[in-house]
Amino acid sequence: MSSGTTVDAMSTEPTLGQHLVAMVTPMTPDGRVSRTDVERLVDHLVDGGCDGIVVAGTTGEAPTLTREEVSALIATVASRTKGAARVIAGVGNNVTADSIAAAREAAAAGADGLLLVTPYYSRPSQAGLVEHCTAVAGATDVPVLLYDVPVRTGTALTPASLARLAELPTVVGIKDAKGDLVESMTLARATGLDHYCGSDELNLPHLAAGAVGLVSVVANLAPRLTGRLIDAVRAGRLDEARSINAELMPLALGLMRPGPGAATAKAALTAAGIISSAAVRLPMVEEPLPHAVKIWLSASHSPAA
């Protein structure tokens, strides 16, 4: 479905917002989801200007969460935001029936949108990908953001498959973590879907080429800066945007390159005093604070900046 947001002139706001954060799932040292830290983090993100919070995505350690935990997480975040930000819930996995059930449970828990990753590990054909996504997208009336991240799933949506999925009434956009800027922009124009950059290292070129927004890991720590980047590009202030991007790049590389982004983001959030524990669930383990992030935090950067 075309969202009504054009690539060239974003005269209307995207259905699911523009400044989306891929939120970590704060946990206690013994591995339980920490509602206290979830609420503190949500306050930080909303105060920082995020208008969409993605829960139970890759950065939220979705494969380690039970469906009951995801529903509780959605309800907690929705209650805490009080409508100030949309709540988008990750529901995709490699079992179609489970993904359908997760989508329905997320809708019942109050999700404003669903993040639907392509099935992983089994590497289905394009026909299988289309049927899977069609079934999940049709399970509720909640808007769907497709998630294409072949480096993690082993399969990518082809242009033909994406064009077919764009015709579904609930599909409004795509989180693109494929890394192919030319293909991304071509498909965004061809399908009319809202296009979101899903790789923080590529935020500026995607925004400058017409992406409606970001789904950002870096925004966990620096939401005001990622928001300023979006605003600067939309206003045509490209020199300012380049300056902001240069400020963010050491953080983006520091969080995503040394180890799993979920673990390094939690280490950074703990060092910044936003959450109280960097605990993650196996098979991930806690990661030390990357040197580049330590330097970034010490260089007069604060999460409120």
C-alpha cells in the first residue's frame, strides 16, 4: 500500500513516524526484563524526540523473548509513552503460524505497528517469502513495516517480491538494512512505500536520497542528535547534516562493529547511566564498552545532548 508519503516531498507524516529507535530490552543481572529500566529508557527516548519505538526487534533481542514478555513490553512502552510515540513490535520469525500469532498478540497489547522480518535460517524461496509476509500482514489491521536484512536472515526480498507485498493494504513501509542505496531508492520510488534506513552508518545518504526516516540503534544513546540529523536533511541544511553525521559516526561504528549491537548498546547505556545493567541473554554475552564509544561519551557528549 502506498502510504501517501512521497519520496520527493514529504508533505504528510509517515504512518509510523520518522524518528524510530530500535530499542534495547533492559534486563536485570539475573536475566529478567526490567520494567523500571524500560520505563527510564522510554522516558529518555521520548524526551529525545523519538516518535516511534521499535520493541522486540534485533536490537531488542527478540529471539530470546517469550511472546508473553513481548506483550508485556508493548503494554509497558505504550503506557509510558502516553501516545507521544508509536510502538512498533517485532513479530517475524521463521515459523509463519508463530508470526501470525505474535502479530495478533502484539495488536491486542496495543502495538501501533508491526515490524516483519523475513524468515531466517530456512532460506525460503521468493514465493515462500511473499506467502509468509502476506499471511502475517493479513492477520491484523495494524500497519506493517517490512524488514529486509539479508546479512542476518540469509535471504533478501527481490524487487519483484517487494512490489507484490507493497500492494497489501497493511504494508506501509520497509526497514532497509540491505546496504544497497541505489536499489533502495529505486524500490522506494517504484512501490510508494515509506523507506527507513536500518543501518546507522548509512543514515545520511539514505535520508539525502529520500528516505522518510530512520530505525536507529544509535538513537538509544543519542536521540537528540539523530533527530537533528533528520530535521537538517528535511530542511535542506546539508552542511549541518554532514556535521551532525560526522559527530554520530564514531558512535555508530563503535556500537555496531566490535560486537553485537544489542550488547554494545546496553554497555553504552549503562555507562551513560540510562539503564542500570548491561545484561543480555545467551547466546549473547555482555560486551565491554567499545573504546570509540568511551571516547564519544567523554568528549562532552551526554545522552541529553
